[in-house]
Amino acid sequence: MKNFYSIVLAVLFFALGAAVNGQKQRNEFTGVATEGNLLKSTTVYDLIRLKIENQYIYDATVIYYYDSFTDGLGREDSHKMFNSSEKIPEIFTRINNEAMAINGFAALNGRSYISVPVSVRNRVYDECTISATLEDFTDEYDVVLEDKELGQYTNLRSSVYSYTPSALGIEDERFVLHLSRSARVITSVVEGFENEEPVLVTSDFGQVNVRIDENLLAAPGPQASIDVYSLSGRMVTSRKAASGFNQIELAGGQLYIVNVNVGNHRTTKKVAVR
């Protein structure tokens, strides 16, 4: 009977262990943790929690933005404590060459595009899934994970990304998190377009929208064109443009470079198409 209870306890321990965080970490200055905010605070951060998991267990890292933070190493940052178990997949970011479990950045402040390299460590060839918890992150930005090795883009607001390691150890160059200000925010500005930039580029589901101020094309002579490129530099499409709205349908779940040329006026923007 004693052996029976020992076996039951061992099974329960394994089952619970499979559902817990591989390395729980907390920043003492902000109270932010990789598994959740363990301290109550009235401070509101724009916070992304990335999770990587395999059949055994999961690990997590935090990327967050606030007015008093800096992009360099500060009190809001916590170094990564690596796990001893080879079965645990690990995810983290870097400040220079230092691995971070919790990484604070200066406030977003309406920037149109931000990218954050994401590192992983795998020591077994098991399939891993990367997902994002975004309940504490502004809805003004699309959050897209790029797998540079396979050329895949995943909108982490609506999907998760699964991959199998191609090599064991730390991979610093494979993944990038792209934050692009979404069309949901920009569209609300278009109504007052006369007070905004003469060329406005936004993205939406399966399309890019380009708004050109009619004053740019009012004089005879200037011609407008829209060129769309992949991140590798391949031209996806090119077409003439007219004043007002121009809509271009594109494959979703990818990032594009959009060049708009109107006479001597040129606008270039990187956008994420959902």
C-alpha cells in the first residue's frame, strides 16, 4: 500500500510539473513576473508575455514599455536564469549580449514600428509552440512573430506558432517580434486628414491602404506610384496611384515595405498585414 501511494504521488508530481513554468522570475522594482504580476501596482505597463512550450513544460519572457524605462539596462530589467533540465525550452531577449527574462523599453509613444529580436534555447528536438499573452498590451499595435529561418510570419493576436528546432542550443537570430501600429488606430485619424501627413499608409486584413492628399496631385505633371516589397527585397506588386484612397490586396500574416512616390515626394513604411 505504501508503494501504491508513492506511485500516485509521483504521478501527481509529474502531472503538476508538466503544467508549471520552467523558471519563474520576478522583477523586484516593478513587481512584474514571467508568470504574472505577483505584486499589486497601480502602474499600467504596455506588456507582452511570450511563452514557449513543448510536451513537457513551458517557459516565458516579458517585454514591456513605460515612460520612465530606457532601452538600455535598468532596474526594470531582470537577467535570465537558465534551467538545468534539458527538457525545458527557453525564451528570452537580450540587452547587448546579456540574456534577459524581463526586458523594459521606453514608452511606445505612438511609434509606427518597433522590432525586438527574440532568442530561444532548445536542448531536445521536440516541437515547440510560441504564443503571446496580450491582455496588458495596447490594442493599437499588431504583434507579429517572424521565423527568419523559414520565412514565416504569425500574428500572435490570433494564432500561435509551432516549430521544431533545426539545431540544439541558443538561437539568437531566428526569431523577431514585429510591432506595427495597426489600421484600427490610423483609420480614426483619416477623418481629419487635412491636418495630417500628405501620404498615409495603413494595413488591414489582407490589404494595404494608401491615402494620398489630393493637393499632391492637383498640379499637372506629378505621377503617383505604389511599390510593395517583401522584407527580402522582392517586389510583390507595383501600380499607379490616384488621389484619395488606394487599396492593394496582399497575402495576410506577412510584413511588407510600401514605397509611395508622388513627384519628388516619397514615403516608405513597413506594415504588417493581418
